[in-house]
Amino acid sequence: MIELERVGKCFKAGGAAIHALRGIDLKIARGDFITVAGPSGSGKTTLLQILGALDAPDSGRYRLEGHDITELPDREMSRIRNRHFGFIFQSYNLLSDRTAFENVMMPLVYAGVRRPERRDRAERLIARVGMGRRMHHYPSMLSGGEQQRIAIARALVNNPSLILADEPTGNLPLKTGREILELFSILHRDGTTLVIVTHDEGVAALGNRRLRMEEGGIV
């Protein structure tokens, strides 16, 4: 499904070059559950951003479904992001002035899906993550775990090829974090392809493939 070949990424800081990624080779097959662990500054989040087409590599090639997308224009990359990837963040990134239901529908608006189908998909996904009774609440009225469940529903609503999660339990109490991880396990059993970045070795142990990063490389 995805293949990275010798991917590198470098940032400038105070005149110095920081090599966030160094020659990454990685293949992701449909149905994989990959966890990426490693210390802060090892390149985990940069790798996730490259995989999700939120950033472009400075070197190497990125192939999605056999097509090289490394140097596509921004507009085409935006279309690919909306169609192929679902994102889950540590801070949830929900729109505060929209209800849970409206937040989940938002990607479908950008995708041009008609309103009746938007409503149907959003309702089904919100029910799937156990939030049916809370769908018309605003984020400020929800707990952290409830907000993350809504964020997961939003990530799934466009039927993406791949779910990318960056420290999805990092802001949650232990019990709530375990509930979210169980939800990820269910999604994987149902066929969803997942890549999760984490500092937590317990989270890392969930993957059927475990990667560890150090100094911009996969070790």
C-alpha cells in the first residue's frame, strides 16, 4: 500500500542542519498495525507527517498504491490526504464551536459528499465509537476520552486507507487510555490499517509490527 524508499528530511535551526529522518525504508501493507516508539527527537512525528502527506521529504521516494506521490503539487496532495488518510492527535483537534456530530461530518464536507450521506456516515461512526448519546454536545462538554472517541470517528468517516495516530493516549488517564487502545484493537481486527506513534511501551506492544526510531533512523 505504502512504500518509502531512502526518505530523508532535514530542518534548519539557528543555522545548523537537523536531520529528522535519515534514509528511511518502510513498507506498509493493508491491514498492518504498526507502532513507532523511540525517544523525543528521534523522528517519530516527522515520519508520521511524511506518511500522511502533511510534509514532503527532502530526498527519497514515496509511493502510495504503486504511484509515486513525492513531488505532487499541494492541491493534489490535499486531495490525497482527504481521500486516503485519517489523523488522530494527542490534543484531539476538534473545532470548539461545532458539535461532536458536526466535527465528524467536516471531512465529508471537504470531500463533497452530499448532506444525507454525510449525516448517515457520521451517525454510524459516532455510534461505533460509543458516543451516540453525546453526538450533539460541544467538545467543552466532553471528557478527554470522549473527545478522542469523536476524533477517531472523524478519522474514520472518509473510509481512509490508513489511520495515523500521534500519541493518541498521551493526554488521557490510564483507564481511559486503555479504553481507547481497546478501540484501536477492535478497528484493527475489523481490517483498519493503523500506524501509531508513542512513547509508551505498553502501547507499542499492541502492534503486529513494532518499529523503534533513534536519531532519525529505524533501528
